Amino acid sequence: MAGPIDESAVRRAAKLARLSLSNADVSKFAQQLSTVISYFEQLRQVDTAGAEPLNHPIEIANVTRPDEPRAVHCDGFTIDAALANAPDLHGRYFRVPGVFGDSGS
């Protein structure tokens, strides 16, 4: 069983997190963290021997559509309209800078 959190532990954690705390804050956080730890100690005493682990308390299902190739239809928006303001084209495709070194073109 862990003991109460003292002010030196709060100061060390604040230093590691690069936080500047006043003496009043250090005292307040030491008390609050000790209270939180005591709640965890209470939870540790609960018998969970017959409980099955779960990811979510209620059953959830994937609501996304299957990923299937299909033609996209946009009223009034053609390929030519999409490419009209492109700064650089390669045929009917956007040309973008290479990411993995020299692309050669």
C-alpha cells in the first residue's frame, strides 16, 4: 500500500514536467494526489476474479461503409474544372514534388 504523496514528490514531478508551482500549490497538490491514490487503493481491494476484461462497456459496431471502388459523381464538377488551377500537371494528373529523393522528372 502506497503512503501519502509528500511535497518532495510533488516538487520532483513538477520539475520533471517543467512546471513552476508555488508553495501553496505544492501543498494543495500533495493533498489532492494523496486522495487520488487512496481511491486507487480502494479499487485494488475489489474482487475482480470472475470479471471478464472488456474494451467498451456497451457493444459497438462499425458504422462505416465497405471500401469499394466506385465512380464519384459530383454535379457540375468535372476533371477539367478540378485541374484548372493546378500549378503543375502531368497529363490529367496533379504533379507534386517528390518525397523520397530525386524523382527524375
